[in-house]
Amino acid sequence: DFETFVRAASQQTPDLGQQEAAEKRAQEARMRRRHEHEARMRAQREAECLYAVLGVKPGASRAEVKSAYFTAAKRCHPDVNIDPLASRKFAEIQRAYEMLSARINR
């Protein structure tokens, strides 16, 4: 009979609402993983740039970073360097040192 057929068919096929909800959750999970990956890659690129500002290789020791900081700071300090961009460069060097120091200390 037709009603039995309809009941059997509805039991065999999943509810479209449930299927759409599952697809939405899967898509959200993919987007979350993508954003986490992008954030990790941004952090890695930023760390590499910080090392480059100080002129040391990524993974340098605390002593190497400190030595490179003092060398660069002496060279670019606005009181010593008459270049108009020296203060900007000095601030960049300070920022790099602070961030790398915090990262190394963790």
C-alpha cells in the first residue's frame, strides 16, 4: 500500500535538515582548521621577519638574539645615527627584540 511505501522511503533516506546541519558543521570545522593553519603560518612568517630584523637565523639562542639586538640598537639609535629613518628602524629593532625575547623565554 502507498502509505507503507512512503513510510519505508522516509526511513531509508536521511532527513534533509539533519544532512544540511551535518554539512554545515563539517564546513565550519574545515573553515576553523583553515583559519588556525593560516594563523600559525602568519606567526611563523612574522617570527622569521623578526629574526631578519636583528640579522640572526631563526632558532638563534637567547645570547645571540641579545648580542644582535645591542649591535643593531647601537647602530640605529637616533642619538647616534643622523638618518631621519633611524628612529623608525630603532623602534622596529626594539619590537623585534621584545617579541623574540618573550618567545624564547616561553
